[in-house]
Amino acid sequence: MAKALIIIDMQNDFVHGLLGTNEAKAMLPRLVKKLDEIVAEGAVDLIFTQDTHAENYLETQEGRNLPVEHCIKKTQGWQIVPELQKFIPRAKAVIEKKAFGSTRLPSLLKPYEVVEFAGVCTDICVVSNALLIKAFYPEQRIQIDAACCAGSSPEAHLKALDVMKNCQCKIINAD
């Protein structure tokens, strides 16, 4: 079975930096363990996304609604967290995305029977990308590893998982 694991926006600003949360920090070791196991098996393709903004971020619609400069291209906050750097060479792709959802992602995921999502924020970019893929490929199996996702808050995380479940995404590793 062809499977892809999409690791959404595991960047310094969302884990250790300006928009980091305790939940993202707590989830990170679980994600590292999962990736260690997947790489050892070699049966899953990894795809990373990077939230990517320009220096004029505060002038964009997103910047006006979330006036915190983050993930500015080529800055330390934009980089994938150090704990995941060892997996980058194994990735099929690292996609820079300028919005919550990646318009490039659907073209990479057509051949997969199962597409799994992990990363941050469950309630913003994870849900956006999962539902985008579900819209493109309604018969594709989409699953969300709840233990390897973190939201902007614990409540927002749970609400986003409910939304994805209601849209026929399979939620795995939920407590």
C-alpha cells in the first residue's frame, strides 16, 4: 500500500519560538519516535511543509489578522526544528507554502492510497491541508495522527479533530 506522511509546519517559530506551545513541545518527541520507526521500515514517503512568509507579512490579510511576524523565509524561525532535520534528506519533498493550505500538495499525493497528517497547528494548517486533499481525492484514505499533532490550544486541537472526523478523515492515536 502506497502511503505518504505529511509533516505540517514543524518549524522553530511554531514549536520553540514566537507561536510555540507547550503542546507542540510535548508532541515533538512522539513525532520523532514515529519518524524513526518509519524511516527504519522505509515503507512511507515523507513530505514536509514549511509555512513561508516574506518580510511584508504584516501587510497581508493573514498578517493583519495575526500580527506576529513568523516563518519569514530564511530566518531561524522558518527552519524545520533541529529535532527533525535528520529526516529532511529522506523526504520526497519539502514544500514552502504561503497560505494555510498548500496548492502544490494535491499534485504530489494522487498516487497514494493513504495520506497521513502530523504537525502543527491542528486547527489551522493541518485541518486546511487535510480537507484540501479530501476535496481533491474524496476516495483517498486520509488519516490524522492525533498524538503527533498540536493545536493552537488543547481545545482548538480537539475541535479540529472533530471537524476532520466529520469530513471522513480517520483519526488515529487519539487519547
